Amino acid sequence: MSEFLNFHYDVDGENFVSAGQASVELKKVLRRLGFPPETIRRLSIAMYEGEINMVIHAGGGAADVDIYEDKIVIRLIDHGPGIADIDLAMQEGYSTATDSVRSLGFGAGMGLPNMKRYTDEMRIDSTVGEGTTITMTVFITK
Amino acid sequence: MTVKEFADRFGLKPLSLPEPDREVQGGYCGDLLSWVMGRAGADAVWITIMSNVNTVAVASLSDVSCVVLAEGVTLEDGLIRTAEEKGVNVLTSDKPAFTLASEFGGAV
């Protein structure tokens, strides 16, 4: 199917407290469209982890969500410092977050692993000094 | 068991109870938010001492049935309104997380 819905969200890098707005909006949209609760849960968490990462590491960014009949694709785009060693970043428990971020309950080194855990496909394109694009896909099973 | 019944049975004080009839199924205990998102199941009771706006967001996105704040931790007034708006049930207790988990174990 070629037709799809697209939603664009800007992620504010300045305000850590408001992080999550895009995920909450996405959750509302998916509920309205009648997707199964577990699909919504997986996408909401993956999106939130991505949003938090952009706020912590990249000074914000943007998220594009394409909703097809049989799959949902989330693209997270930032122009932050990039990820030097993606394999290392994917390891559970590895984090470069600061103590102040950790005091809020983040920085456990579980963000990228959770994004992979809750999506069917995840691709990371990153260039040090230029930024990172993460593409996540969840297939809709009927 | 519903969240309302759960709160009554274990003497938990409701701070925000917009969805009292949600079923409680299983539980998770932890303060690191990504661990909670990775491990807590939908409809779980989540025991934590982490009380900030991100706690409410994680509870909503993870679809847990309720948050139980241990050690007498509460939510500030603004966050109680946020939790109510987002449909997040938040309860509090003076007991430590370990004691709460041991009491809840087997019941949910």
C-alpha cells in the first residue's frame, strides 16, 4: 500500500522536563487509529527513549512517523555529536549521561537496547560531528 | 483486582486515581526509568521512590496500572494534575519498597 499518514514532531533539546511530548502525542494518534494496546505500548516506549536520547545527547532533534496499513516507521533525526562506537552504545548498561541526568532516573544505559527490544527492525546511521538518524519499524500483525 | 481494591486492601493512599477500575496484573520495582520501560509489563504495579514528571510519563507510556511511591514519597501538586490528565494512577505508602513488594507478592 502506497498511502500512509505522516506525523512530524520537533523535539526540544532545551527542556528536559517536557521531553516526552512527542511520544504522548504519538500514543494519542495510535489510540485514535485503533492500533492494538501492545503495539501502542512498544512504539510509545521506543519513541520516548529516542526522544530522551536526543534531549540528553544531541540538543534536540526531530521525529517523523509514517503510519502504513501493515507497519509503522519512526525516524529520529538529530544533528548532535554522533555515536563513535555503535556496538558499545548498544550494550546494556553503557552510558555517557551526566550525573544530573542520572539523578532524574535516566542514564542507565538501557535506551538504545529498549528501542531495539520493542521494535522489529532498528537501523542506526551516525557520523561523528554530524549527527544520528535512527530508523525503527514495527510491523502490524493481524 | 482493580487499582481501587488494591489500594484499599494494602492501605495505600491515592494521590491520583483517574482510572480506579483498571486491573492490576503483576509488578515491577525500580527507580531507573529505562529499566522500568524495559521490564515492567502492561497493567503492572510499579513500586518506586522516583517522583518527577518523567515518572508520570514513563507510567503512561509503559501502560502500568498504577505507580506506588514508597517511603512516604509524594507528588507535587502540579504533577498530581498531570497524572490525572494523563490517566495515571498514583498511590503512596510510608513503607519501604521491599516491604511493599513482599506484601503485594502473590496478590497480583
